[in-house]
Amino acid sequence: GELPAGLSEREREVLVLVARGLTNKQVAERLVISSRTVQNHLASVFAKTGVSNRAGAALFAVQHGLIE
């Protein structure tokens, strides 16, 4: 389906894991990408969704049905 805020599938994955409380390092390990790549995806997620921190990202994820 169409993802909210024009998120890419990878950005959605990063957002969901961050919203569940994982650190950037844990997200990187889970997705087998570098921490820097996680940071880049997260910056993009913040920009697209208009949030400024991880808590805002988590709220966005819940509000848009990306996580329970």
C-alpha cells in the first residue's frame, strides 16, 4: 500500500524499529546496514513526517497504523 508522508519502504522499516525503542546501532544490526545509513534514513523520516525527535516519530508511526 501507499506509505504515509511519501516514506520509502526502507524508511518505514527504520521508523518502525526506532518507534519500538531500538537504538540506531540496533536498527543498523537488524537491517544489516551501517549506523550512518540509519542516521540518514532517520533524518529523511523526520523531514518527511515533520517530527523532530524519536518520540515524535513513534507517535507518527502509531497514528498512521505502522505499529500497534
